[in-house]
Amino acid sequence: MTTRDLDSSTVKSAYARWAPIYDAGCGPVMVKGRRAAASAARAVGGRILEVGVGTGLSFDDYDASTEITGIDLSAPMLAKAREKMASGRYPHVRDVQLMDAHSMTFASAAFDCVVAQFVITLVADPERVLSECHRVVKPGGRIILVNHLYSEVGLAAAVERWAAQRTRSLGLRPEFPFARLQAWAHANKDAILIERRKVAPFGIYTLVCFERSRQARAA
Ligand SMILES: C[S@@+](CC[C@H](N)C(=O)[O-])C[C@H]1O[C@@H](n2cnc3c(N)ncnc32)[C@H](O)[C@@H]1O
């Protein structure tokens, strides 16, 4: 039994509070997961959309061969990302926009790759966000997610269930099951689960990759 999905107003108020301390507090802890996702995205290359770009901690993980667009629901988090862009160190980052991942304003098939690092478990409707990511990625393109996912069994699962209610107001969700991501792919024609692997540190994060099929499958 897992908790209900977070709502957008909880997420907005949580990340308004996180913004001033996010880089110091969450930068080092999540760096390996973030890098693994960015590395998988670099292998696809081209136009990359980062959903829930936050303060732009991933900007260092891409290079001039890619073109990054970021979106986020939180204006204070995006303000930090814009400060990084203003440094001039990230010419590959073309734009960051205040936008809700549930209803993106981008044209369909606008990106080669969509990346969401530590985001999909927090959104109000994860399946809808996945479908939006699928819509804006080109056929043959990829959706790359990295997150802590629910451990399902044992002590870790018990701790995650215990922590779930207590961390909601912080905009955290420790008990989101992989099965939901898998079920979304099964229910969506043209979405293929191509990778699921643990990443450092200690395998606490999971990288999940979907490909949008080049050939539309029959419904
Ligand atoms: C844990 S932070 C991760 C930030 C960044 N990806 C990183 O790895 O540091 C989650 C981010 O997702 C954003 N977010 C949550 N729900 C969103 C939504 N519906 N649309 C866009 N961004 C959202 C939050 O505002 C926050 O900046």
C-alpha cells in the first residue's frame, strides 16, 4: 500500500523552501544519479528536454554537442537555474521555462530525448507526465528517468513506508513503485521499456529508460 500522489501546491511550496539551500543539501547526495541520467541522454544527443530542471544542477553534466531546454513548476528553483545560465558557462542550455510537466506547450516530437531526474515520483499525475514526455519526444527518442524507487520488501521498504507521510510536506516521496512506470509502458502503444538499472551510491537510485517506437504499433 503506497501513499497518494503529491499535489502540485504541496510541491510548489516545498520547492520554494528548498530553493535557497537545494544545491548544498541535495547536490552531492544525488550527483551520481543525475550524472548517470545525463550520460544516458548525451548518448542520444541532440535536443534534450529536462523536466523538473530545478536549480540547473545538471548543467555541468551536458556538453556543447547537446541543446538543453529545461522546465520546472517552481519559480524560485528556476531563478537559481537562471543565475547559473547568466554565468555564461552553459551556452548549451538554450532556455528554461516555468511550465507544468502535465501540460507542456511544446510541439509533439520536438525533442530527441527527455530527462527527468528525481521528478516523476513527485508529480501530481505521474502517468500523465510520462504521456506528455512521450508526446514531445521524437519516434526513436528516449525518456530517461532517475529516482529512488520503492524497495518493495524488507526493512528498507518498511522505513520508506514510515517516512512517506512524514516527508510529503518536504516534497519527497520515498515509496513510489517501479510497477507504475512499467504499467504505463504496457498501456501505451509505442512506449518500450529498454533499460532499468541501479546506479550508485549503493544502488539506491534506479535509472529507467523508455524508447518511443519508430514504427507506430497497432492499438
Ligand atoms: C527533487 S527536485 C529535482 C531537481 C533536479 N532535477 C535535480 O536533479 O536536482 C524536483 C523538481 O521537480 C519539479 N517539479 C515537480 N513537479 C513538477 C511538474 N509538475 N512540472 C514541472 N516540474 C515539476 C520541482 O519544482 C523540483 O524543482
